[in-house]
Amino acid sequence: MRCLVTGATGYVGGRLAPRLLAQGHTVRCLARSARRLRDVPWAARVEVVEGDLRRPETLPAAFADVDVAYHLVHSLGQAGFEAADREATTNFARAARAAGVRRIVYLGGPEPAADARPSPHLRSRSEVGRILLASGVPTVVLRAAVIIGSGSASFEMLRHLTERLPVMVTPRWVRNRIQPIAVRDVLRYLVAAADLPPEVDRAFDVGGPDVLTFTEMMQRYAAVAGLRRRIVLPVRPLTPSLSSHWVGLVTPVPNRIARPLVESLVHEAVAHEHDIARYVPDPPGGLTGFDDAVRLALARVRDAEVETRWSTASGPDAPAEPLPSDPQWSGGSVYTDLRSRRVAAPPDALWRVVEGVGGDHGWYSFPLAWSVRGWLDRLVGGVGLRRGRRHPHRLHVGEALDFWRVEEIVRGELLRLRAEMRLPGRAWLEMRVEPTDDGGSRYVQRAVFLPRGLAGHAYWAAVAPFHAVVFGGMARNIARGAEQVARAGRC
């Protein structure tokens, strides 16, 4: 069948597309920018159509001749996300019906109890499911609670809270029951949903074999990870809002995403039925248990084999924007910091260091300054430095790198990053590798800042005195690192 995957640049969609290919389906991906999928391993095997669910005129080409359409787009963490998701879903449903799509598949969240006051996140996910079920196209809605898998936001939140806090004061919701599900089982259901008969038009609860409290999840994670038993002290005053700020400070998940996740845990999230098994029988040996899901996820993290991460997805500004030195920016104020150094190492040695920046490797200058900048960003609700990197040595367009996002990469030549920290303007960091006639190389580094209003100009004036230390040291140490790589023969 021809399958359309929306949200293919996100955590689940980025894993679903290759699995649909493995089943012999033809896959088309809808993305706001085709470049975001340029470097994924399966890019050459899919068709990418540029479009936006909030721009209905861009959708007919994406839905043409499609048998199954997967709705995996949501605006979690963005202002006004309920209205945005409602609009996007309505456009999705209309386009699918107009194109004669035979099946819609949607991955949503648990259905709140009738007498509950659901969080805005859960309320929106439930509304999206209702819109799709009313579309006139046979629809399968899979309602999952916490997804456990390497790189998922829920798993990263659980992992960092447990590993970093042997003793923690927690809100009372840590005693609520949750039915987590392994990401491999979620993907199995999503793939199988494409083959369900047309009369199946309903929602299904999906969950793993274990029903646990969040406290039990932390204790069992600690056991699997070889950590001591955690001391958890639930207290009444910690509201979801306060809890999300704490999660935002302790884990890589920023407050804007942590808050809806935490608010969703205030209510119990347990499957009320397992009807999906009538159509998709449990695998031999049963669904993946919580401990096994954690063990598999940790192995992926340890072996640097994380396919996608929660940070892969980005907001509406995800399409790469031009540098402000491009003609269309002419007339505006642009600040730059340009550094260049000769490097006594071949270009491939220098590129190895450039592509490895960030994450555990750091930024090659004044670690305290970078750390403080990351903490300040977290305090104002930004992403901070803790997002790290998906792979220790390889990058691709669109993925997160600490508080940057990879905007462009030309192997061996160019790495361009766009800042995603909270700033009064927009910023880019560009690193180039140029060969020299003597067999060595030249490292060229450019920081670009486009200020927004008076605050932007004041910000640049305030940080400019530190550039010699931060950016100058970065260029100097990257050059030295490349020379060390060349001497060690690792290039």
C-alpha cells in the first residue's frame, strides 16, 4: 500500500517510516521542509512532499493516491497548541476524505475518565481522535499512555530523575497508576493498523503488560540500571506546575514539554480494554514488559544506536531559514564574530572534530561559560544544554544538538547550527573546513546574530566582551583537537 506519514521528522514517525518500508509498503512523508529528512538512513527510499497541515492548499499532492494516512503531528509545548492541533487535524481529515484515503491511523493519549478534569494536552489529544473518527474515513485511534523507548521524552524524564536524584521529594501523583508501553509495541500496532479491515473504525487502548505507579517505575528503572533503591517522599504542596519546573531543571526535557507530560500524569492512565488483540494478536511471549523495555532502551543509549529522540521534532520554524547575510535580510542590523585558524592537520581530521562538537565532547572553550548559559536558558524555560546529541560522531540536518539545531551540513566542509535557546533575536553558528595547498586545512568559524528590538542590541553589547574568550578559545581548541586527532592517526 501507499502510506502517508505525517510527523516523519518526529520521534515516532521517524521510526515508523522505515518499518513500513520493511513491510513492503510505499512510503510518502509530509514535511514542512524536505531537507529535514535529507540525511536519515531511509531517505532515498521514500517520497517527500513539502507541505503543512495548517496550509490546506499544500495537502492534495501529499494525499493523492494514498491508501493509509498516519497522523503523527502535534504541537506539544507550543503556545495555543489546542487550536493549532484542531486546525491541523481538521485539514488532515478533509484532505484524506477528498483524496479517497481508505484508512487513517492516529496515535493519541489515554482517554480521561468522564468525571475527570483532563489536562489541556490530554484534552487536545482526545479531541484530535474525535475529529478523525468523524471524518468519514475508517479510522484507528491508538491510545497510549507513557511510551518507553530510547530517546522518548517520557523515558528521558524517568531516566534523569532516577539517575540524578537518589532522594527526591515528589508530588502525590507519583502514586497514580500508569500502564506504560514499549515503543517497539507501539510501532508494531501502528504498522499492523494499515491492514485492518475497513469496518474497523474506532479507538483502542494500548498498553504493556505492567500497571505501575510512577514511583514503582523509578524503583524498577533503578534496579535495571544497577542503581540503589531510590527514596521517594510524596508531599501535597507540589502542584503539576511546580513539578514541571523541577523536571525542566533536572532533566533534558524543557519546561514547555515537561509541563503537559506532568499534567497528564495527574490522572491514572490505565487501559480499559485490550480489544486490539482481536485484530493484532500479542506477539509470541507477550508484549514487552517494563523492565525489558528499559533494558532495551538503555542498551540503545549505551551503544549510540538511538534512532530518533524527542528533541528531533521542532516547532513551526523548523524549516531552515536563511542566514541574515542573505540578500533578503539586507537593511537590517546583523552582528558577526568571525574567526579563522590554520590547522596543521588534514581536512578529514578537522572535520571529525567539527562534527563531534557538543554533547559529551563539549564546545572546546570555557566550559563554565557554556554551562552557565545553559542553566540560564533552563531557568527561563528554554531547552538548555542537556539535550546533548543523538550520536557521538554523526549529525544530520534537523536534529537537536544541545541548545542548537543542525540547519545545514555538508560532509567534510560545513556545519551550520541555528540557536534554539531563549534570545532577543536569532543566532547561528557556522563552522567550515577548507583544505590548504600544503595538505593542511583552515578552520573558519562565524557566529551571526540578528537582534530583535532594543533588547537584542543590548544583548549583543553585553556578551561581545566575552567573545574573545568563548569563540576565540573555541576556534583555537578545535584546531588543536584536530591536530591531536591527526597525530593519533584516527582520521
